[in-house]
Amino acid sequence: MIIVNFLIGVLTGLLVPRAERWLKGWAESIWLGGLPLEEHEFDLAALLVILMAAAIVVAVLGAPSNAFMLAFGALLGLFGKRIWARVKDAA
């Protein structure tokens, strides 16, 4: 069942760039309330919010929670294309 955490993490990482634009509009109007954030700070905040939503999905599915696998999957989902390109170029 730990694989569920990993797979949801990968999906989360893949969704971050797509969900970030929507989340930024929502956050600026409601959540942040005029609080200034740097672009990289918002990227991190968006990832954390989306990971929290992924953790809720894992809990709803009844799978045992594993934060490491969820975060590792998100890392691979978010940076997987760049990591794979680097490995492929090194070979």
C-alpha cells in the first residue's frame, strides 16, 4: 500500500505546474490577503498546499500514510523529465 503514496506523489508533482496558475489567482484574491511573496516562495507554498491535498487523498483512500514516499514521488513527478534528460546525457 506504500506504493499508493508514491504514485499519488508522482501525480502531485506532475500537477504542480498546471495547478500553480490556478492556485496563484485564488491565493492572491483570498488566501494571501495582500501578503507579498517572492516567485520562488510562492512555488514552494503551492507545492506544499498540493502535497497537503495529496495527503488528504491518501487518507480518504485508507492507505497507510508515508510522507517520505509522497514527497519522493512528488520530487520525481516535478523534476523527473529533467532528471531523466540528465541521466540520458551522461550515458
